[in-house]
Amino acid sequence: MIITSTQNKQIKDLLKLHNKKERDFYEMFLVEGEHLVECSIESGSLISLVVLDSYETKYDYPKITVSSNVMKKLSKQVTIPNVIGICKKNSECYIKGNVLLLDDIQDPGNLGTIIRSCLAFDIQTIILSPNSVDVYNDKVIRSSEGSIFKLNYIVEDLKSMINELKKDDYNILASVVTGGVKPVKMTSKYALIMGNEGKGINKELTLLADQLITIKMNEQVESLNVGVATGILLYELNKE
């Protein structure tokens, strides 16, 4: 059976997952295209598929088949995908490994880039303040290039989380534009705080840090994009 109407109940239910509130309620999200579907399979996150009627799927999962107009309605991309995956959210809510804390990050592209850098430089847990962009936003998922499936996420008040990390002997580092020391390789477990694109880190959080670190730049540039800055700092903190 091919679903051809965007008013179909199954399609209406899936469209709800474009909204963060509904994603949180159902604990599910959508991914588009073969690459992200395969990443979701590898991580054990995939529940089922939405498949374009002209596409012969190679994935052995429950599926519904839809016409191109329905797939266009479900997709957030300019070019409609052949397949959309319906995935369950990561249920792990505990701290493990080195940690990145994000204070009110707003741009989905920045968060996706940051997630990729975390995977590259051995961050296992990302803690986001409640006002940060949703990890399962479609733009975050696309810009993460599948890295989203390989990390642990917690959304919580950062001040309380920093206090918990301190109890567990984490070295708390905060990124500041000026006034910090040069980042060096960490030999003990650490948590790095990165701030909002416009306002930086909340001063209250900065005061909780054990050390402030700064990327040294020439005078022609005041600051770097938070996604770029995070990648540089994580590289320096892990450099052999």
C-alpha cells in the first residue's frame, strides 16, 4: 500500500516530530537519507522507515511506502530523500568520559559542528543548558553527519551539573575570549564550558571554573565562531 495523502493519520503523526515538544513527548525523531539511516542502524536507534514508492529499500525494518508529495511534506530538505528513518532518542542520562558543557547554544549548525568535534577529540558527554537548541533538531542532525548517534546527551541546569562534576574530581575549564591561559593537553578528566554565540558564558558559570583558557589570535579578529573555537580547544586539550 502506498500512502498518497498528506492527511493520512500516520503522516500527521510523523509531522508532529518536526516539533521539539512532540519529539520530547514521544522520545523519537526523524533522520533523512541513506547515510543517516545507516548511522541510526549502527547505533541501534532506528525503529522504522518511510520509503519513497520508487525506492527499493535494502533495509530490513518495518516501513511505510509513500508517494513523492507525501515525502516532500515530511522532508526538511530541498531535494526529497528516498528514505526517512524514525528513531528513538538516546536514553542515556549519566555522565561518562570527558565532558563538554554548552551554555545556551542557539545555532543548529554550530551544535552539529560541535558534536562532530566532540567525537573527533574524545568527548563522550555533552551537557546542554535548557535554553540551548535541541540536539534532535533536523539541522543539527544533518550538520553532525551522523556523529549525533555516538555521544551521550544531558539537558540540565549547568550550575548544578558543574557542582556534580567537581564532586567527581573533574577539572572545570571555561573558554574566554581574553584573560585565560593557553590550553594544553589534559592528563586528567575534564569538563569544558563553551558559551552562547553572542553573550559567551554566563558569568556565574565562569566563576565556578578551575581554569580559564583562551585561544591566542592576532589583533585582526576579536573572536571565533563557537563551533570553530570548540574544535580548536578540544584539539589542544587532546594534542599528543
